[in-house]
Amino acid sequence: MQIALISTDYPPLRTSAAVQMRDLAQEFLRQGYDPVVIIPSVDAHATWVAEIEDKIKVLRLYGARTRGSGYLRRSIAEFLLPFFMLRALHASPYRETKWDLVIWYSPTIFFGPLICSLKRRSNCKTYLILRDIFPEWAKDLGLIGKGPIFWFFKAIANFQYEMADTIGVQTPSNLTYLSGGSKVTYQRLEVLQNWQSPLPNIGSSISMPTTPLAGRKIFVYVGNMGVAQGMDILIDLAESLKYRQDLGFLFVGRGSEFERLVAAALTRSLNNTLFCNEVDSREMPGLLAQCHVGMLALDPRHKTHNIPGKFLTYLLAGLPVLARVNAGTDLAHLIEKEDVGRVYVGDHVDPLREFAEELADSHYTHERMAAKGRNLGAHMFSPETAVRQIIAASGLSLNSLDRV
């Protein structure tokens, strides 16, 4: 059974999307299917490169550079991306491949033309893993108005939705949100939980005993630091706890807000914070084993629902979660229902500080939430469950199709 897995992210990139696509591909292979990961590359020396990486077939197709540029240049590059990839695909060994199933991961919203071509050629089923309801979230945060730019992006997103036989969203509330604001019938939607495979502890290049935060209980944030996260309140939290010499705040990742947040910590003379560049995902168990609480933040102006990949990472590492999120989000309900952390909705730091001190000071609370988090991560967010759900939603018989 030939399965195409299409994304902008895959290792060696260190994003949560890259980790998820790696874990998904490996689980498809483990269950006996023949996955091929198709991703863009900016290597101008080759139109395409076919490799085997950890037993997974990976096809890297030349595409426009979409990272490290302004909004306008990135939008143009992402618009052109599927056309570059199609041209490269036609020159590759997979140009005549008949796919049984095409799965793609969004963001980006611009893969529609590529999916359309593959679907028409192979007459196959398609499944969209939707993790970013754009441009709605950008409008909610005031990055764009509800004008021509918004409707341009909305048309691109709607075309992507039309190419999908099934769309897997992150949370139940997104079912109603998406069907209400797009031309997507409720019957084509389902909740596909995020997933992550547990990794062994191989250590980490970040060793807390050698840092200025040595000996403290560490509140850690890992992942993207962008506008959508609204992370200033975490800097406020660190400042409000400056008097606690036993607590430290570690921020590990990248993003458009990274340098500004570093500067804010320096301006406020916060000697309880440490910023580090992103690390390989394989180091994450070793890093988090040195920490006490996992932090996450979402800008409260969001109206869409999101379960960040870092949430799963914290659960599997046995870290209680301290979260500031938007009101009414499914993530807040999940954390409270499963008792795996503390959630705050709002802009005032004092309630968040009270939660932080509870998680730092109550050994019973910490251990209870850590155990529940590990159990939730293992049972609710597994790659095995995701693969079986995608196959079932696509209506493909496991017994009638050729296996590897």
C-alpha cells in the first residue's frame, strides 16, 4: 500500500511538526505499509533527492525558501512551493507512482495544487492533518484585517479543504469552528489527536548543573516562540518570582519573538531565566528529566483550539503543565479534567504565580500530576492510534491492499 506523507517539516528540522511526521511515518512502516515522506528542500544543487532515513523513504523536492523571511516574501514563497515541488516530482523516480493514500500536514495552507495533481493522477483517497486554522488565527490576533489579504488566504485554505476526503482537526471544538466558517461539511471532519512516540533518555547538550540555574527547580518552555504564543506573561511570571532563589525559568527554542524575549529578560535583570537555542528532539527526554514543570502559552485572543506538541512532550516526560491559554479552549478543559496541570485564562500574572508556586512546593500535587500525565500521553496520544484512525477514515481495507 503506497502512502504519500507530505509536509514542510521533517528531521533534521527540530519542530514539533517534524517530530510528528517522523513518528507517523515510522508507525505506518511498523504496521506494514509503504510510506514515502515528501518534503521540500532548498538545495539548489539537486531537483530531487531520494534517501532512506531510519528505514523511511524520504523524497526531498526542490522548493522555494519559506523560512527566515518577512511575511510578504514568505507568503509568495509558500504560494509557489507546490508548483516547484510538482515540477521536481515529475523529474523524480516517483513520477509514475500510483498512490493509495495521500496524507498531508497543515501548516502550510498552500499544498492544494500538489494534492490536486496527485489525487487526479492516482484516483486515491486524501487525508488532511489540520493543525493550523489559518488565516482565522492571524485575524484573531490582529495580524491581518478582514480585508482582501484575509480573503485571499481564506480562498487558498478552502481549496486545500476541498482536496481532502477527510480532515483531522486537533480538538472537538474545531469541528464546529471549521464547519461553521468554511465550506466544509461536518461529515468530512473528525478529531485526530496529536501523537508522539516516547524516546529513550540519551542525555542532553544542555546540562542544568553547569548553568546559572543549577540547584533550582526548573520551569521549562520548549518550542516555538512566536506571536501566536503570547509569551510575555511567562517573562512577567519569572519577574514575579525573582525572590524565589530555588526556582528558575528555562526557555529552549526559536521563533520570531526569541530575541525580543531575551532582551526583555536582560532589561528586567532577571537572573532566574536562561534562554537556549533549540535542541535535537532526541535530546528532549534528557533535557526534561532535569526540569520540574513544563510551561506553555497561547495568546488569549485566539478563538481556534490548539493542543501544542510541547504539551505531549511534557506529559511523556512526567512534567505537570502550567498553561496560560485562550478562554474556553479544549486544551484547558483537558488539563483540568485529566488533572495533569494548572491552567490560567487572562492577562494578570498573580494567579499564574500562585499556580506556579503550588506546582513547585507541593510534592504530592507534582507526583500525582506527573503520573496522570504519563498515562494520558501513552494512551490518548499514540502514533499507533493515529495511523489506525487515518486508515479507517480513508475507507481502505487492511486485507485487500498489497502490503510491504
